[in-house]
Amino acid sequence: MPRPTKGPRLGGSAQHERHMLANLATQLIVHESIKTTEARARRLRPYVEKLITKGKRGDLHARRTVMKKVTDKFAVYRLFEVLAPQLEGRDGGYTRIVKTAPRKGDNAPMAVISLVLEPVARKEVVADAVATAKRAATRAAEEAEAATSAARTDNDASAPSQQEAEDAGSSQAGSESEKSEKKDYAGSVRLAEGSTEAPDADHQVKGNEDSMKYHVPGSRWYDATVAEVWFASAEAAQAAGFSPAGGAAAQKVTEEA
């Protein structure tokens, strides 16, 4: 008994396998898609693709060769007159196998085998599209490089010279030194650093420049206040723009003074 050319035999004998493949090919040509077991689908693929190749050839000898295997006249007509023109631009790969859920009962792996009838772009069209894409990519790269060079030139032109940078630094330092200078108030004494101890007996009123408040001896926060400016009297502090702090006690001390 002859053995099949590819894979294990389908059915009980070689003749049974030939009839099974012929019937599957007939159904695939007529319906363009069938569901069967994965083993039969894989065995059917080369069988039906050879028939499609003969159908694309289209001569009388090819038709007679196909009719030796597929005896259904409608299937042969459909292969030569309907499917062959649709597959004219495709050089192989006429079928597609997609696995599906296993069959209920014996859990056999199933698959759907179908004809690939989508139109195929010609090689000339594909080559032209690839060349166009390459030209566009090259043009975009050149434009990006030109934009980068222009931006670099503009930055170099707008960058200040060394002399201008030194002048700007000196002017900034001058403005900072002006800001760091402390204001002098009439009738006041300023220590190098803030202190809670009076510089002498004549200057006992504490002035805080952050809050612009002054504290007289005996007020609530007098002992805890660090003074930047020491005034001889509350009137001198008020004349300098400071306001009393410490509540009623400070106001009372101010009135007594």
C-alpha cells in the first residue's frame, strides 16, 4: 500500500485520504473558507495550492489535470474562472490557517483554512513607495540639521561678550551693595550685629527694622527682642517711622517718658 507524501495518512487507506483531500479542496474552492481539524488543514494546504497554481496557468492540460482530482465541475469552473484572476498578482501563499477552539467531545484541535483573496500591491508600486519614504526621511533630516545650525548661530550672535558680562556683573554687584547699605536714622545707634544689650545708657529703645516696631523698656517683648537700631527716646523712634509695640505697657511707658 503506498504511503502519503507528507505527514501521517488521513483515513484508513491512501485512497480514503485522496478522496478526503479532494472533498476538502472542493469545499474550500466553493466556499473560500472551511473549518476542519488542524491536521487536515495542514495536509490540505499544499494540496489545494498546487491546484490553484494550475488554475492560474489556465490551459486545457491544466484543467484536465485538476479534473482528475476534483470531479466537481462547478468547483473546477470557479477555480479557473473566478479565483485564478483574483490571485493573479500573488506568487504563492494562497491559503491562511487560523487556529480555533478545540472541538467538543474529543477535544480535537480545530482550525479555519481560507483563501487569501486580498489584492497584492505590485512590486513597482512598493518600490516607488519605499523610495518616496526614503527621500522624505532624508529631506526631514536635512531640514532638522539646518534648523539646528541656524539656532546655534543665533545663540552665538546673541551671547554677550566678556566685557559686557563683566560690566553686567559689576553693575549687579553695585546694586547689591546699595541694597546691603543700612539706613541711618536721626538720634539712633546701629550696632554691627543685632543685640539685646543697649550700647549705652542714653539709647534704651529697641527698633526692629523687619517689623518697623520699637520696644521701650518694660514692654512685653522688650527683653526677647533683638534690636537692629537703638533710639534715645520713643519720639525719635516715631520720627524715624517706627510704631510702638508691646500693647498697653509700651504705650504707658511711652507716655511716662
